[in-house]
Amino acid sequence: MYRVTTKAIVLRGCMFLIALLMWAMPARADLASALARLAEDSYSETATALDEIVASGAPNAALIIEAMADRRLFFVSASKAVFYKDAAGKAVDAGTAKPLAAEPAGGQVVRINNRLRGAIDAALGSMTLMSPDPVKRIQAADSVFKTRDPKSLAAIDMALAKETHTAARRAFSRARAAVLLKDPATQLKDQIAAVRDLSSWTDQDTLGLLQSSLQNVTEPEARKAIDAAIVRIEQRRQALSVAQNIWYGLSLGSVLLLAAIGLAITFGVMGIINMAHGEMVMLGAYTTFVVQDYLRDHAPAYFDWSLPVAIPLAFLVAAAVGLIIERGIIQFLYGRPLETLLATWGVSLILQQATRTIFGPNNREVGNPSYMSGAFDLFGLTITYGRLWIIVFTLLVFAALLALLKATPLGLQMRAVTQNRRMASSMGIRAGRIDAMTFALGSGIAGIAGVALSQIDNVSPNLGQSYIIDSFMVVVFGGVGNLWGTFVSAFFLGIANKFLEPFAGAVLAKIFILVLLILFIQKRPRGLFALKGRAVEA
């Protein structure tokens, strides 16, 4: 009897606690009543309905709100029915989330204004703060940062307490700080803490928020903290701008180095002003297009291998064309630089027109493999994978060429012919054969450059013309025939060009660089790093 009485007491106690908890918990908003408010076609009723939809916890609440934002949410005045259209354009009942057999007649779009749009953004941000996908959580935090709705503060605090992802946690902290800074009811110590959190960012949105907050904050201590935060952010933005220009300059310098490195050895060994060098670059780019076009049609699963396949093919195609040009034309014009310039210029026109005849005059599409798409952030710098791979590829090509010149018999003979052609010939080196091999090697490297340039520029018959002048500038400035001079010259001119562009514009920056280069050549005709040798110095 005692046991039964004890169980009854415990059971009644549990029921009492459950009833007490249910009484203490706020009642969940009813989705049906919220949808009925939407049928009133009133901005104020729609705003109330929006809050109730969020509070309802309905599985399709986010879909309803997204449909409202995209003007895909409809109501029928007569029946008070509310439905929305999904991505396929099919009608879905908002209350049951079930597809409708037919779209109800007389449907009207639920109207929204600017105030409601802000509330919708805040609602969507709050609802996705707990998403399992960290990217969506960061996007939700950014949405809350932009709307700065005080109603989102509780959801932000809850999400921040559970967040373990570093980037998402940082985004949550910024959103929370923005909400606190906007809310006039925030205490002074919380305002200063919010300013401290925001001062660690460098983006323009955060800077604009702090600058606009000076108009609303009246406490001297808070205003002093905001001023200090603005100064710190502006200093970091200036340093970041310098670093970004250096990165862009290195990226441009790698492109210039790729385009000029083949010309450097050709011009240095043979003394030939090859105006068709740009067309070798163009041939490499079109080789990449042909490889990708073939893979798209016959082996799309191997598209990411298009560039590794195109690199050796582009080298062989451009080298073969270069060898034909040297054996067929240039070998008869040694010692006559003006005739060589005119002949190679004519060859460039022939190659351009042949390309237009075969591939047409329009630009050709060359896609980026998956590993060259996208970008990432590095200490505030935006680094694109495409540019990063081109820099790495340029350094590898440069290292391979140095190894060829320093560690192979061909490289030894090329250096001998460069420094003293007559003495090299008297030692049994066939200068004509070296000239042909050198021209083919320079043309092949230009073809490899075309593979890289196809990822960042339009593939057209005029592709090479955009780089021929810059290539000659790099070679002459660095020192004719000196690879290290070409290396330093390319990156120096690339960085200098990017630092001048914000002040003078792209065209005037190039003109200014050209003027400085002319003045420099007047003082140092041999360039930065002149080659050593009796014949060279004579």
C-alpha cells in the first residue's frame, strides 16, 4: 500500500511539473492565423504575420518567407487561401506544404515594401543561423550584420554559444557587435566591446558602420573608441592596398615573364628582332582550345587534365612553327636586322590571317579547370587560384630553362654562341644548328605561355599583339639575353605598373613606364644585367 501511494505521489508531481512548464512556456504562434493575416493585404498585418511565421517553427517557414521576398507568395481574397510557387513554378499550399493539383484562381501577390524587405532579410538570417552548413551560417550572419535587427540578437547569442567554426564564429561576433552598436538601449560597456570587435575587421561595410555610428553615439568615451577603431581600420586598409598592389604586380609580372622569356633567349643568342613572337603565344592558346574542345566532345570527365595535356602539345606546335620560320626565312637574313624585322612582321600577319581562316575571327572559349577556379582569403588579400597557379607555373618554367642552360650540352653551346659566336664556331660548335634550336626553344616557350594566358585573356587571332611590345620592354630593360635580368625586369615592371594605375589609369601608366624605360636605356644601354663576354662587350 505504501509503494502504491508513493508511485501515485511521484506521478502526480511529474504531471504538475509538466503542466507548470507548459504554462510558463510562451505559446507557439499558429501558422494558420499568420497566413490568414497575409490575406488581409495590409503591410502592418504582413509584418505581424512575418513574425508569427518565424515563431511558428513550421518546416516550410523559410520557404514561405523566401517566396514572399521573391514575390512568389499569393493569397486568394475569397477563400483566404495562401500558396506559393516552388522553383519549378508549381503551386504549393503554404499551410500544409503539399503541392496543389491546380493553381487557385484569383491569386494575388503578397505585397511588400522596403521596411518589410529588411524584416524579411533579418528573418531569413535568423532562421539559417543554426544551419549545419558553415557557409550558410556565415551568409546568415552577414545578413544580420546588414539588417542589424535587434530581434536577431537572441538568435545570434544562441548560435554564437554553440559555434565552433572559426570563420562562422567571427562572422557571428561581427553581426552581434553591429546589432549592439545600432541599438540605442545598449549600455556603454557593451558599445565599447562592440566597437572593439568591429575594429578587427578591414572591409568597407564595417568601416561605413563605424562612421555612421558617430552620428548616433553621444557618449564621449564611446565616440573616442569609435574614432580609434576607424583610424586602425583605415591604416590596415592602406597596408592591405599596398599588399594587394604587390600581389597584382607579381601576377602581371609572371604574365610578362612568360611572354618575354622565350624572346629573351632568341634575341640574346641570335640578335633577331622577332615580330612574330606574339603569334607563337597565340598558337599555344589555340592549341589549348583544340585540346579542351576535343575533351568536351569525347572525354568530358577528363576536362581537368586539359592543361597538362596542352602544355607539351603547345610547346611542340610552337617550336615546330618556329623551326620552320628560322630555317625557311631567318637563316638567310642574319646580319640584316631591318629586313629580319620586316620579314617576321609579315610572318605574324600570315599567321594571324591563317588562324582567322581556320578558327574564325571571334574569340574562342577556353575554360578553367576546377583547380584554377575560385579564390581564397589570405590575411585580407583576395588570392585567385588561377593567378596563383600561373605564378607557380612561371617559376617552374623559369627554373627548367635555367637548368637547361646550365646543365646540358645544348645550354653550354647556346651560352658560348651568345658570348662569342666566332670563337664558338672556331671550336667546332655549329652556330647555325644552335640558332635553329634556340629559335625553336624560344618559340616553344612562347607556346607554353599561350597555355597560361588562355586562362586569363581572350583567345583570339590578336592575342599575341597585346604582349609583343611589353615583351621587348622586359627584355631590353633586364639586359638582352640575360634570364635573371628578364626575371627581375618582368616583376619590377609589373609591380610598378600596378602602383601607377590607381593614379594615372592603365593607359597612362604604361606610357609613363615606357618613358622611364627610354630614359633608363639612355644611361644604361645594356640594361640592368648586361651579359659578359668579349664579343658581347665589343
